[in-house]
Amino acid sequence: MMNSLGFDRAPADTRVVVAMSGGVDSSVVAGLLAREGYEVIGVTLQLYDHGEATFRKGSCCAGQDIHDARRVSAALGIPHYVLDYEERFRKAVIDPFAESYMRGETPIPCVACNQSVKFVDLMEVARDLGADCLATGHYVRSKVVDGKRVLLRPLDRDKDQTYFLFATTGGQLDFLRFPLGNMTKDETRAMAREMGLTISEKSDSQDICFVPRGSYADVIKKLMPEAEVPGEIVGIDGEVLGTHKGIIHYTVGQRRGLGIASGEPLYVVRLDAKTQRVIVGPKSALKTHTVRLRDLNWLGPRPLAEMAAGNGFALEAKVRSTRAPQEAVIQMRDGEVFVTLVSGEAGIAPGQACVLYSDAGEGAQVLGGGFIAEAVLAA
């Protein structure tokens, strides 16, 4: 008989490594599995130490969080290990984050962290410890369909984290388990209180956990002082409207802080890293219907080249972590992957993610996704 993690053996004969960040979600995962009788090992990765960032609300995998993970493990009676991955995290996540901003992109470091440190390095640690699987506190679901484990949206749509996990490979999905996929965040907190865990009311982690006070430009300047290159602020008609201290201070869609006078509201439409220009225009100039993707991770039931041939394949696409998926069509043209958003979207920037779903219904499957290489602005 299959246990709750899908193994044909008793929980006591199943070893599970739980990735413990020190937050509510991963702590409850460890508690749930320990309660069910699994052999649970907690592992926390120390990823960075940027002074204030390690103590503010919303940090993760540093400072107080490590102490919290240690205390939870002690309360649950499970072994717990802390591994120093600061150097690996800097090379795999923080440095590429800074380099991406220098190219005029808007990167998503959480995706890079899952792609490299958590689902490659930590998975290797789990295998070295003889684990049958690695469990995390992400709000996503997975199940086996036609002999293949697939990734699905969770029950709690407000906490859906599939946007940050689109790059997870099929091989990684086979080894991963997500026990919170059928729970809401309120239920998770209630369970933490029931277990008597001191972190039950702890704040959720933020998107960019290693950035103190949310000032990513400060982190970039510290890592790469040469990143702050002054340049011109230019209208979409080519008229020079002002100057700036560096494109790292701007993101596509930004309105405030441009420092230029205009008779109408202006928004950052594009960043040109080659010329160090910030191109601005009216809100209407931000509209995008088509994006070109790079580094696509495809999890669909059939090869993409087969499904996206000709007029393409209808699906749902999400270009903002906080937005619902919208109707879209994926096509392959001359070896490149394009996604056309039926309703369009404003302010899409290179470096962001476009995540693809089978449909918008309950239990929609994640078909994969990629990073936006180019947002084709409306004429």
C-alpha cells in the first residue's frame, strides 16, 4: 500500500529530507511528516549574510531563520543540519542577479535559487543522506499521470508558487514532494499553533530575501561598483529629456522617480544597456502581446516542437507572479519560442518569467516556462 508520499512501504521505512528555511511552511512540513512516522531529517542552507537583511522580517535562510529552524527541529525531535552554501549562493544567484540588472533586465532570483542551490545542490545532499525524497514547503502539487510525475497548481491560489518553480525538471519532480499543496496558508498556520511551534505567526519570506530594506541597487553597487553608469533619459521619439545615474535604478513600467518634467505621466518603456539609455513613454507604450522566451523548460505531455507547430498551441500563460494566468498561444518560429497573450500585458521586462499552464481550471498542470528575452511592444 502506498504511503502519503507515494512510496510502497511504511512511513517508518521512508527517509525524507525536509528543506527547512526557518519559516512556518517548511516547519509544518517537517512536523506533519514526523507525525506520520516518517524518518525526517531537517536541512537548512545558510545562503547569505548581508547584515540587516539577516534580521529583518521576510528574510530567509540566514541569521535568525537558522536559529528558528534549529529550534523547530529540536521541538519535533528530528536531526537537523546547517550547511554553509554562501559561496555557492553568491555565484549561482546573487552575482547573476546583479549582472542581469546591468543588462537592463528584471531578474527573479527565487527562480535561480530553486534552479541551482535548492533543487540541485540540496537534492544532492538529500541523496547522499540516503533519502527517498526531498520535501519542501512550497504551495504546489504534484502527482503521477500516465507514469510521469507532473506539477500542478495548489489548492490555495493566493499562495500559488508554481511561477517560481517552472524551471523544475522532470527528474527533479520525481524526487520532490510538496505536502502543503492541498492546504491553505491559514490551515498551515493553525497546524503550526497546534504543534506548539514558536514560529506559527512568523512573517512570510519576501521575493528578494537577501536585499536589505528592499534596495536592490545598493546591493548591486556593493557587488559591482562599475554598474552605476550615467546616461540619458530619452522619449520614444528620441528626444533627450534628462539624465540618470544608472539603469540599475530603473525597471520597465516604473513611473515615480524619473526626475523629469512632462505634461503627461511617463513610464519606463525600455532599458538599453548598450547605450545606457532609459527610454520613457506614455502608459499605452507599455502594452505587450507577444514575448520571445529563452531557456525554456518544457514539461508538457508531448514534445514542444510537435505541440507548437503551425498555428501554435492554445494554453494559459502567466507573466506576473501575482496575476492569474491568461489565454495565450505558444508557437515555434525558426527555432525560437514565442508566446502571444490574448489580452496582452503592460510593463513586461526581459528577465521576468513566462509560465505556461494547461488551462485555468482546478488542478491545472504546469507545462513549463521560460525567461522573457524580448517583449514585443505594440505598434
